[in-house]
Amino acid sequence: MAGYAQALALLQMKYEQSILQAFVDGPVEAIQLPTANSPLALSLGYEKRDEQGITTPDECLKLAPARCQGGAGGNLAVYRRWFRRQRTLL
């Protein structure tokens, strides 16, 4: 009878995102073309976005021991990702 082996491996992923948005819009009463029925409309906006994430594999996925997943580990490393974006809209 063949023997079977089992191994558990855990991969933890964490992701955070923060978004700040501010917009103001409306008509500018002081500016109106003679041929227009309504004044100029203007929209201003700002957006700031922060994102970060981390991936944390357990030892079974970081190292390649023969007793863990049949030696199939060793292909993942701990890594962090961080991203910031700011933009102004007119």
C-alpha cells in the first residue's frame, strides 16, 4: 500500500486602502457669455489615494524543505507594496 503525505502551507495577505476626495462645483455668476442662457459652470476636485499591502508566506512556502509539500516550496518571499497617488481635477 502506498503511503500518503500531507502538508499545510499558509499565505497571509493584507491590503489597506485610504481614499480622500473633495469636489466643489457650481455656476460662476460673474462669467456668462452673451449667447449663453446660463453662467459658466466650474468643477474643482482633489483626490489622494494611499494603498499598501504585504504578503507573508509561512516557512513551508519560503523555504524548500523536502518534508514540506514534497520540496515544492521556496518560490515565495515576504514583500511589501506601497503606492500613493494625488491628483487635482479642474
